[in-house]
Amino acid sequence: MKVAAFYRFLDLDDPGAFRGPLAALCEHHGLLGTVLVAHEGFNGTLAGDESAIRAVFSDIERSLQLDRPIEARWTTADEPPFRRMRVRLKKEIVTLGRDDIRPHEKVGDYVSPEQWNALLDDPDVLVIDTRNHYEYEVGTFPRAVDPETDSFREFPAFAEKLAETDRDRPLAMFCTGGIRCEKATALMLDLGFENVYHLEGGILNYLEKMPAAENRWQGECFVFDTRVAVDRDLAEGGYVQCHACRRPLSKEDLASPDYREGVSCPKCVAELDPQRAERLEERRKQVALAERRGETHIGPGEAEKG
């Protein structure tokens, strides 16, 4: 099936009125995924038949009278990458914690995948990975700075420190599908940076457009669904996800004595208290029982993009 990641920053006066019809439309077309809706716009990933996804996009464009078509990052999946369809109301479609940052009013310069390598080659340009640290560990671009954040809400603190020392440097920013780096460039402009660029469509667009010989991506790209990560060809990668902490796990992690399926991994075992370990062990048993009965155990929701 096709998987489409998309977003749009815009003024949405009544997110609640938009949410209901959108949820019904996605259910009608048999789609799976998650769409977040807020006053600042919408952000989501849908999986299913391509024509059904495009029908939803057309309806959104028509109902909101968008000035341009929705652009999506398209990948494929052999199995459904989501368990259900959810359309949720949020305060922000990607949580920065700064209500005053409005990317649809002021944003950095878009850079196409074809132009991106020139920024990577410029030693004067500071390349910043706006994603979380666990995503950075799975793969990134050469010379990329890791802000060492566990959530996008922590990014402003990194940005403010950077503004104290490198305000005059050009910035080249990127993320998975474009939404976080787009919002991050608006923040950087607000902090006084002048030359701010971001990768249009994010890593997924770069991997889709760049020929193998010119592709500078190193590793895999974390995605927020059951595929966990995709490789340079946008095929499902070699990582699995820890069901306790949601972090991606390599083959080496799985071989660690700290890995207990559904309970702990080398990245979260130090954070695990006995009570939580007991709850997770019980959940693991329930999942195993459900699988033996041929059922799907629905536990906590998928990790949100952030």
C-alpha cells in the first residue's frame, strides 16, 4: 500500500469543525494513519490505496480553499504501517511550545534536494538536524549537528544557545518530511539569524529525488509508524522499535542482555522501575495471548511526530 506524509501551516479558525468530516472521509476510504489538526494547520500520515489518499487531499483542498495542492512524501509498505485511523485535535501540529512562531507568515528559504548537497559542501554553513537524538542515531547527513533533544519541544533551548554564539552563520536545517525544520527556521529568524535554509520535503523527498551516486544520506531514516525506519531506497529498513520506550533498535541492541521484548532495551533499562517493568511484562503476556488467538492487541497509541 501507499504511505503519504503531508502537512500544511495555515490559519484554521475552527479545527474541531474540520476534524469531524476529515475523520469520516478517511474512514469512508478505508485509510489508516494519524492526522493532527490545530489552529496552525494539519499534519499527518495516511496509508492505503493511492487513489483514496488523493481523494482525501482533493477534498481538503476544496473545503479549505487552499491556494496550492497538498504536497506529500510518498513511500510504500508491504503491511499496514498503522493499526487504525485517528484524527486528533492538538494545540500545535508539531509541538515547539511557542505559539507565536507562525511558519506560514515567516519562514526560511526552501532548498530543493538537487541544491541541498551544495550546502553540505559549504564549510561556512552550519547543518542542523532538527529531529530527536534517537532519530539522529539511526541516520543523518554528513556534518549535521545533533541538538541532542528527546522531543521537538526542547529545540528552542538549543536554538537560543546557538544564537548566543553563531547568529551570523548561515544555517541549513532538515527533518524527516519538512514540517519540523520549517517551523525551526521560523524560530531561527525570530532569534535574529538572517541566512536560514531548510530542505524542502525533508529527508524523504531527498531520498526520493536524489540519484544513488549523489545521495549523501548516511544510515536509515526513522519514520513514525510500524516500519520504524526506511533505507536509502525508501524500503523498510533493518530497525525494530522498543515497545517500552519507542526508540529504534539495531541488531546489536536486540542481542544485548538488557533487551527484553516489550519490557526494556539497552536505551531504557536504566530508566525502568520495578512497577513499570511489571506492567510491561503483563502487557507483553497479553499481546502474546492475543496473537495466539489470532487477535490484535491494541495498546498505547503510536508515537507522535514531534
